[in-house]
Amino acid sequence: MEKSNGTCRPQSWFVIFVSFGLWFVLFYFNSEAFISSKNKVQSVMADYVYGITYPQSITSVENVTDTDESSVDNNSVDDPVEIDEPRNEDPIAKNGNEPNDLTDLVKEIGSDSGPDPSCSGKYIYVHDLPSEFNEDLIKECRTLNKWIEMCQYMVNAGLGPRIGNSQGVFSTKGWFSTNQFMLEVIFHNRMKQYKCLTTDSSIASAVFVPFYAGFEVARYLWDTDVPTRDAASLALVKWLTSKPEWKVLGGRDHFMVAGRITWDFRRLTEKDEDWGNKLMVLPEVRNMSTLTIEASPWHRNDFGVPYPTYFHPSSDSEVFQWQSRMRRQRKRFLFSFVGAPRNSTKLIRNQLIDQCLASKKCKLLDCNKGNKKSCDKPSNVMKVFQNSIFCLEPPGDSPTRRSAFDAILAGCIPVFFHPGSAYTQYTWFLPRDYKKYSVYIPEDQVRDGKVNIESVLQRYSRDQVRRMKEEVIKLIPRVIYADPRSKLETVEDAFDISIEGVLERVEKARTDLREGRNPDEPPYLETNTWKYNLFKTEEKHEWDHFFYD
């Protein structure tokens, strides 16, 4: 028996060895095929998310910092190129069948799992607009502004060039020289990676219209006639109303982003000398929801959303680390002002500058013509805000300022002088109890010389300042837009909150229709929109004189 066992054992091991070898070979080639297929899917989906083409000349500014602005390349922009990874030209096949386009691919990928329950009531359908309404405007970036080279801001999915940190003002990641009028591109790129996108408009709760309205109107705000300024708006409406999606609710489930203030889109006459186009007064567009960096207080179809700041984090940890840093930040100045004077006697900027210059506790960063370049550097602006307890945010050319959001980002308590600068504007993002995070000083008291800014701010105790500063720091995630090329896990940013607001508005319109109410007739006068949105009432208020003659 022992001899017999000894002769059989080598044969058994030989069989096992050969079997193992064959199994390994089969597994190797199958796994290689699986990995290759997976990489192809990821590549195509990446192209779907970040597939906007950008002008050739701007690809060289990705490494521009605030200490090396001269390296921006201003060569020809005629030939568009991709700023992301090259497209994978290989077709992706499934069961031997090649999908004809990306829509087919998405359907194949999702065909086994069906609708995502977590997306119930959140699905968004994105219109595939003709390129003249968005991508062509990026390719023609040199035409977008007569005084600023906008092409440099198109890199990094619209975030602009990365900022250097020679002064130690910023954290190591997530900081970009973002132009304040880039929201349309940033929002569109964020939408491309929204979890609940659908190619089936019949299950969509809302429809996104990726029209770069601000880019389009900026080309024609000066020295053009009315037909030229209105042409694209009229063409857009004609295109939208021809689609079956429009007929479902007459556009009441449609929304878009306009990265300029509402007054650029609300011309009321046909006179060439009057400002802007008439996009937002067109009857069809009035049915839609429009997100703007400054909304009208007297109209119900546009909603204020934060200006883009310089901070676009790519992870939750970057947000938390920045908040922690701002909590530890020591303040050298009681208050500060960053801005330029104005010639208008209605504005109070000149008085604020005079008061700041007269105070040893105020820091002024003068952005007048002779010193404008200093204010163009994000590090200079953010350094002042980080070192200030209070930041003065008076109206400028319009009631709102991008500076208010930069101040919040720096953990600086904003001081507002007009309720339309923040309180009635950004009700989706800021607490209704504005005294928790800001100081309000009526501008007419400053204009009439009845108030001393330093005296008012010194009345706040250390404990009050500590609580207000903490409220400001808590607001940081709500007023920033994350990097479109990444995804925050638990933090809701301004994009997320905007989408929630739109979906809630559309659902209310549907509910009104189901219950026999007219969604176009709200329970308040439209001219009282600002008051109802903030206070849920139309009763007389001390701020009425700011909004009514």
C-alpha cells in the first residue's frame, strides 16, 4: 500500500499543476478583456462629462499663477482643441454590437439596473442645444469682452488658471483665478456630472437649457442695435418651443443659468440706446426659471445664486480644512474695504473710503484706476479679507458684489448697506435671520453722515463676533462651486442647493396644476416678490423705500 501510494502521488500533482496552468491562462486573458472594456467605458463617460472644446491659445495658461500673469498666451484661437484627455476613438461593443452614439451607450450601461430610486423626483434632462448657443461662444472667447481677455478664464472647465500661493494666503489645492462672469460654463460642467441625469425626458422632473446667455449678451451690450442684441434670444425661444419637452408644461419645468445680472436681460423698450436684450421679458422665458448672479426683486422667474469665488474644492476634506484654517485665522483689522470710488452721489463708496482712511482700525485696498492691478490679484484681495473682522460690502454698479462671497470665504463678517445686496437676493443660500451672520447699516444713514462705521462695529462684543464669524464659516460650502471635474461626497455646494431650489419650484408648479390652481398667479403681487420670498408676507416693511419710489 505504501509503495502504491508513493507511485501515484507524483501523477496527481502533475494533473493539478497542468490544470492550474490552464486556469491561469484563461483567467489572464479574460481579465485583460474585462479591464480593457472597463477602461473604454470610463474614457467615453469622461468625454461625456468634460467634452467641451476650448480654443488652442488658452491651453497654455493652466499653470499661470498670480505671480506670473505675463505667461498667458494670446495667439490665434481659430482651432479648438480638447483640454481634457483625448477622446477614445475605439467603439465600445457589447455582445458584438457597437452603439451608434453616446446615448445608445448610456442606455446599454443602465439597461440592467433600471431607474435609480434615489433619483426619484430629481431626474434632469439636458437639452442638446445647437453649438451656437454655447460651445461656439467659448471658441469665440475673444469677442466676449472689449476690455478683458476672456480666453484665459476658459481653462480648467471654466474655473480659470490655477493660482500660485507665494504669499501663503491659500490652501494647497482648489484655488483658481475665476472670472465673476463664468458661472454658465461652471454650472454646465457641473451639470454634466450630476448624478440624476437622464436621456429620457419623460421621466425628468426638470429640463436644463445650457444657453450661455451672459456670454451672448456681453458681445453686444455696447454700440449695437436692438435686433442684433435680441437675435439669439429669439432663436433660442423658437428652438425650445419646437421641442416636445416644451409642450409638457409650457416651459415651466425648464431652467437656465445667466452668468450676469438680471438687468442685462430686461430691456423694456425697442430703443437702441436702452440697455441689454429682452431675453427675460419674453413671455416664453418668463415661464422658465432663470438663475442669475443678481435677480430682480420685482419678478418671480429669476433667482439669485452666488457669484463664483476663487475656491473650487475637489473633495470634502478640502472644504473642511479651509473652514478649520479660517477658524484659526487671526484678525489684524476691525474692518476693511476693497473697491474703487464712484462718481454718483447716490452711492456711498466715497464716504466709506473716507471713513476707512480716517480710521487706524480699517484696511483699504484701493481699486481705483491707478491701483487696479493690485485688486486683480486674488491673493491681495483674500489677504485683506482674511485679516479683517468685518468687510464692508456697499452697492456698486448694481446692489450685489462678488466681493461679498469672497469675504464669506475668508471668514469675514459682511457689512451690508442695502437689503438687495444679499438678504433679498440669495434666500436659497443665506439664513433669513441676517443678523446671525452679517451687520446691516442703512446706506441713507451713511450718505447723510449720521453714522460712524468704526463706532457701530466696535459695539459688537467678542462673544458676538465669535458667534457671527462661526455662522459665516458655516456658510462657506453653500456659496462655493466645487470643481466640475470631481465630486464632493457629503458637502452640498451652491450648485446642489440651486438644483434643489429649481426642483422644488417645478414640483410646486405641477402641484398647482393638479389641484386646479394657476401656477402663473402666485399668492402675492409680483412686485412684492422680494418681500414674500424673504418674509412670506406683503405687509409694509422698513425696507420698502429701497424698492419702491
